[in-house]
Amino acid sequence: MLSYFDLRKGVKFILDGQPYEVLEFQQIGKAQDVVVARTKIRNLMTGKVFERNFHQDDTFEEAEISKTEVKFLYTYRAKYVFCYLGNPSKRFELKAEEFGEQRKFLKPNQVVEAIIFKDEIINVSLPIKVHLKVVEAPPALRTGRAEAGTKQITLETGTKIAAPMFIKEGNIIEVNTETGEYVRRIE
């Protein structure tokens, strides 16, 4: 059993019968020496993130999560189809709403990790940083500002993000899948 104090970043636990992962943990002292854990947690089944406070008497069961590598194949009618790396004929689907915002950075034949809870695949997780090709980038406009500006570019997955003015069509860039932000140019 885990106490509220064990809910550190990266810990996976069960709350209301579903697995959660702690994204942020902050211990706060309140009136009359009551200590509260303010956390930001993500539901591993739905991908939804929210904040929740836990008190000293709260206890949790640790979630037994395992992972395996799978390959993303294609999207069909708001469903994402994956297959196991060693067995391409063994496939499974995830609905768009189950997958969360990371789906915007998923491209065909990309290898990702499937999250397994109670012998069932509940979701997949992308690497924190992925390399994607820029398919559309408007030309850089010269402005009178001292600092560099940004422009909207379109990635090979169809996602639009803000990037520096020097990014051109055909460049390969690194994108943070957790924040959806440009990191650096690769090529």
C-alpha cells in the first residue's frame, strides 16, 4: 500500500479502480498542522490530466503496469490501429478520446510503448521527443523586432505548431509530445 506521501512523480497507483500516474507532487502545510499533497495526475486509461489533493490518511494500491513495444499502423474512423512488433497479424485499436493529445504526433510505422494493466492494453505512450518532417512552412517575414519571432508550421502528421522563423519546408524537427512545442531542428 502507498501512503499519500509516496505519490512522487512517476509513481503509478490505483484510484477508483483505474490506474493513474503522478505528474507533479507538492507537499503543502495547511492550518492546524494538516499536511496535504497537491498532485497533478493522469488517468492511464483515458489520458486525461487533472489536479487533486490527497490527505495524510489516504492510502492507495500500487498499479502493476507493464509495457511492450508496438507499431502504429493507420487511423480509420477515429480509431488508431496498432500491431505487436513480433506479430504483425495481432492487432488492437484505441479510440481517439482514449489516446489523448499525444495522437497529434503519431505517424505510420512509428514504434511506441503499449501500457498493459491487468493483462489488457489500456493505452500507448509516445517518446517524450519525436522527429517529424515539416510539410508546410510560410516564408519568414522580416520584422523590426530585436528578438526572434515564430510562425505556424504544419508537420507530416497534420498538426500545426509554433516554430522559429528559420524553419523551412522539408526540415526535420524535434517536438516535445508532452507540451506540443518545438525543441530543435535536426536537418
